[in-house]
Amino acid sequence: MARYNGKIKLCVLDTAGVTCDGPQDLRHIYPGDDLKGCKAPVIPFDEVLRKHGITVDWATIRKPMGLFKRTHLQRLLEDENVRTQFKKEYGRDWTEKDLDQMFKEYQPILNNVIVRDELARPIEGTHECIQKLHEAGIIVGCDTGYTTAASTALRKVLKEKYGIIFDVTTDSESVKGRPSPFMVFDCMDKANVFPVEAVVKVDDTAAGIWEGRNAGAWTVAL
């Protein structure tokens, strides 16, 4: 069986927690802040759940991190504590209609939060890392569990304010998301890079790590 012994051609970076939105203390803005990175997706979940009479800590909200945000919300509603609180508030179990409504409420909050200076700010060293990868002739991709609208808005800020430019991008609203390998494959297709052994996937969530492993790429966990 032939083995690939060539150079790395493509590096696919996750967004929040890897490229931007790193660990910091924002308790003066968000009292529930757990001081960890990747806050932008957590805040809208917290707000939407509270709007529906449900209170959970950020640790619970973080459990499905890395999944497409509608799937993430569904996993939260399936949590026993959340399910119990919902039933107490509404006198019934949640339905697909409730999930759709809450996800509809989630999206505009995410679109607003994701571009806030505190959350869109790149993690220290990101610009230099991408520059080094480009200097080495490596194509830099970016994938995410965010919606298309949110990820597009964030990448616009990263490009215009911080000079961070990705060669290829994808998101789990347009392509089947983590832990499936298809966002990695989508970046490979757009970059015209193969075999998968020439690809590195970098992520900070279990779902994203499995995405890379399921693709067969080199996988770096942060």
C-alpha cells in the first residue's frame, strides 16, 4: 500500500477558541462567564434559555460544543435538567417546533455577539501563525459550527480589522458538520488538496477533534 511522504499542503483551523475568542475574564459583561475561551456561542444559548424560563450553568451549555448550533441547541433541550425545567415552565415536553423557534431566536443574538470586540479579537499569535503557514506554502482553511451568516460576519471582521485571511472556508450549515469529516473534505475540495494525509486539522472541541480523525487528517487538539 502506497504511503504519502510529502509535505503538509492544507491546515484547517477551527474558529472560536482556536483562531479568536480565547480565554479572558468578561464577568463585568457576562456574570456567568467561566473564564474559558469560546464564549460567543455560549452567550446566546444562555440568553435564549433564560428567555424561556430555563437556567443552566455554562458548563452544561458547553457540553455539545463544536456541533452545528441547531444540533447543539437540540442536545441542550435533551439534557435532563433542561427538559425538566422546560416541562415545569410550559406544562409539556418540548417539540421540534420549540426547537425551531428557539434556534430562530438564537441566530440574531449570535450575529450580534460574535463580532463584539472582546470576542472577535484573535488569540495571541494567530496572525503570525497563519503568516508562517503561508510562507511555508501551506493553504490555510477555516471551519466552524457557526451558521453561515455568523461565520461570514466574523471572518469579515477578522479580515478587515486584523488582517487575518483564510484561503478556503466552510461551515456546518452548508456542509454536514462535526464529528463527521465533511467540512475537512469541503476545504480539501475548495483548495484542490489531496491526499488527506497532507492535511492538518486544528480544533479545541471533542467534536472537532473527531472531525479531523474521521477524515484521516493529522489532528491537533488545543
